[in-house]
Amino acid sequence: MSFPIVHSLWILNKAGGLVYLRSFSDQLPGLNTNEQLVLAGTLHGVHAICSRISPITTSKSSGMQLLESDSFDLTVFLTRTGTKFVLITTPGHPASQALLNRVYEIYADTVMKNPFHIPEMPIRNEMFDTALDGFLRPPDFMT
Amino acid sequence: MVVHSFYIFNKSCQCIHSQRWQHYQQPAKDLSEEEEQKLIFGVVFSLRGLVRKIAGNDDEHFQTFKTSQYKLHIHETASNLKFILITDRDSPNLTKYLELIYAGPYNSAVVRNPLVNMTDERVTNENLRKGVEYIVKSIK
């Protein structure tokens, strides 16, 4: 297994719009802004349909939580308010869910406590950026 | 480990074979079997496009995804057939078993069967059903 690396972080608002996207490695190709928005919308729709096709009808299923692909893993964390945090990592990353919980904490501390932030709008916050850099960016010698 | 259902979709988005295992009594679903198959195909199709874009590679495939209730495993063949297995969420990656179903029961009961119309018909072949049953039972 390769060294676990976080490729990128997406934040989707409750309508499925992309409000934040950050890449931490150059191992996956970059996407242009239009593609990013389309993919975020697709993910939002698929996430909702996933709970409809659950084979168990006695209790409600959540949406998609983890997608395993050939060259990456995609972890989704849905908050109570409908905001989605999506982390794209190397396959078999051992702590992607825990990282997302930490990202949510930082988001609450920096973005939500900023009186100038408008909810559901794109996030531009330097404190948030530097805090994320601190623990999501892989060390230089590893990339 | 619990296996809930198994589906084969052909390249024209039709479900050509499905099997279900009912493990305990539960209320009926609010959507028909046919609608459910359409939704499953839709999810798999959209995710396929998504992973190709993210990886920037047209040969990228995803193997599984999971929610709080179930896990879906998929194996896609070169001829665009999709073999899909739905299990409980804690099972390991079972795509190897789907490959086995393709190479074993599907190959011998459908591909090598001159009576099967490969264009768009549902496969109603007892041997395929039994073969799938056998492989699913062997999953530990």
C-alpha cells in the first residue's frame, strides 16, 4: 500500500453547490471550474438516491459514505444541516472519516464563527485555509 | 455476512437477471422492482462517470460503495456487462466473487448456450440461478 495521502477536499452546500474546493496533491489531474461544479452536483444527486435503493426497509439508510475506486477513495460526511464534506484520498486511507470530523471542527471554528460569512455561499477564509494546510497537506518529502 | 441481492445489467441498461434473498420479514418497499433496478443502474452509471472524471482516466472503475445500511459491489466486464451484488455494510470487497460468477455460471449457462438470445432478453436460465446461488453461499 502506498503512503496515505489526501488528494482534495470538497465542501457542498445543502443544495449541492460547490462552496469550497482545495487540492493537496498533484497526483490526480486538475478539473476546470465547470467540471468541478458538475461533479459536485452529480455527487449530490447520487448521494440522495443511494438511500432510496437500500435493501432494508425497517430503518432508513443514510446516503453514500465511502466509495472505493481503483486509484482513489471518496469519503462523504453529511452534517445535520445538510452540508457535505467530501475527501478524496489514496485507496484504503485508514483515517479519512476521522480527518473529516476534524475538518468539520475547524470549519465550525473558523468559517461559521466568522460574522462576514454568508451561509451557503463560497468560502473565502484564510484562517480556514491555513488550518487545513496544517494537517491535510502531505509533507514535502512524501510527494 | 448477509447478501441481499444480485443483478446483471447488459450494455443497453436493462436488467437481464436478478436474484434476491429475504432473510427476515420486513415491510414491502415503496418502489417496484423495476423502478429499483432503474435507480441502481442510474447510481452505478453516474458514479462511473464521476470516478472517470476525478481520476482523469477512461479505464477507471469503482468497486464498491457503502451507506449506513448496505454495501454495493460491482464488476464490469469488457463487454459492458455489469455484475452487482448488494450485501450488508461490513462485508469486505467481494468483486472477486462477481468475477467468479462471470467466469463460471454466466459463461457456461449463458454465453455458451446457443438457445440464449443475447440481444435484450431477460435470462431465465435455471443453471445460472443455481450457479449464482452456489457461489454466493460459498462467500464466508
